[in-house]
Amino acid sequence: MQIELLEILRCPQSGQRLILNNPEYHDGLVNSGLLVSENGEHSYPIRNFVPRFVPESNYADNFGMQWNKFRKTQLDSFSGQTISGDRFWKATGWKKKELVGKWVLDAGCGAGRFAEVALEAGAKVIALDYSSAVDACYANLKQHPNLHVVQGDIYSLPFAKEHFPFVYSIGVLQHTPNVEKAFSSLPPMVSPGGNLCVDFYWKRLQTILHAKYLFRPISKRVHQQKLFEFLQKSIPVLLPLSQKIGSIPVLGKALKRFLPIADYTGVYPLSTKQIQEWALLDTFDMLAPEYDNPQTMRSVRGWFENAKFTEIEVFHAGHLVGRGKNRL
């Protein structure tokens, strides 16, 4: 942890500033220590350079497991593609030059695929996740001097309010127990005139008919390691079948949705090995999470309006995207 992060961190229970006790340093960074609220009533550990504001085990454990297993898979720097960057810039609508030297909050960073994009643009990024994926994110991006990684709860964010000119949560909120409540925690983080971008699964007939919803009542209750091992064996069989179905003229793309597998053949310019790895990663991502809550355009727009945001846009860009500006 970098010392400058102390200026932004707040006790998520009291809202007070935090005092650093018993720090141990490594290469100028705080490797371990204790963050204590000003009144001394609450404390939070720093382990492996990351402040920890949540229990070690929680509903997002499957995400910690998958991102530590597939730590680099979806990083553009690893895949050699611009898949994460393309999604980030299309969803946010932000310009690279706008982010230079600005504080950016990544709420739900996973292994850091989008944090990497913001860092490469010159932003000062706080990458937050509820799960142990923060360790994968830190391992992936620790070479960036503007990276700050925090393990925290989106329902109780440990930051000073109105601090961030840019806040985003991409691919995350639909996996929280209460999506509206999770969203409502983000606008208070945005500085006056600042920007917020979120995306969700889109609640529509096409989404509801996806095969994963037939299997999720069972798969989300299966032990994560057993589910992962089952998918490891199944993907080599299901992926070629999906690819064959997808090659059917006109109907192939729609028919593929009746298989519970993430098949990016013809979607992304990935190698055969990468197609298999992304299939395993995202199929596990479909079937393992405890929560999967798609949203409607109307509800997303309503949340931005209730937060008194302006320049609101809600549109489809692979996912259901909502973005807007905080009032000045």
C-alpha cells in the first residue's frame, strides 16, 4: 500500500479517517500493518500490500478462485488483443487524455483487466474488489506506480466521498445480492461534474432464454472446485459442438445459446488455445456465481435520475450500459 492512499481511505463503519499502526515496509510500500479508525473502535489489516475491509470468505469467493486461476487471461497485455480496452472505451465514452493524472475508482476490479486500461491511459487507479481477486490484480499490475488495490465491500466503500472524477463498475453489479443498493453506493463517490459508468446483463427475453439459467439453480450450489473440474472435462466436448452449431447459416448464432458454454469463436480474434481458456473462464463465470441479476433499461435510467445525474445515457454495447455525470 502506498502512503498517499491514507488520504482517501475512510473507515467504512464510522466514516472516520484511518491511522496506520505497526507498518512493515517493503521497497517503500506498506506490506503489512493495521488501519485503525480515529476513535480506535474499528481496525482493518493490511496483508500483502492490500488493505482488507471484508471477511476472508464471502459470497464472491468463486470470483476470487477464478481470477487467481486465470490471472492474466483477459489482460490485453497478455492476450495481445484490445478486447478489454475496446469494451472499456466503448462503454465509458471517456477519452484517454481525460484520465491522465486523475483518480479513477474501479469498483469490482477482478484480475485488473479494465484497471490496466485506465492505468495505461495515465490514471491513478484504485482497484477494489470484494474477493481475493485483489491478489491477482496486484500481482498483475504492481509494476504500475499509480496502482492502489483495496479489498472492500461495494455496499460500504472505504473511501472519502466525492473524491473520484471517474468511477466505473464493469461486469460486476449483476453479481451482487441487491443490485440497486450496490449501484447507489457509487454516485456518492463521484466528484462534482465527475463521471460514472456501469454495465449489467440486460433483462430481456434473449437473456432469460440463455441455457445457463436452466443449470444455475444447481451449478451455483456445487462446490466451486468440483464445478471447475467438471467444466475442465466438459469444455473440450462442448466447445467443438458449439462451434459446429454456430456454423449453421442464419440460425447458428441463436442456437448456440442453448448450450451452457461461452464460445467466442468468430467474436474475438483469439487463438485456438485462447478460445478454450476464455470458454472455461467465462462458462465458470456464468454457472458459479451465487447471484445473477439482469436489469432493465428503465431501472438503470431511474437509478441515475434518482442520483440527480445529468447527461444520462443507457444503451446496449454487448452489455446494458449506463453512464452519466454528477451535477456540479
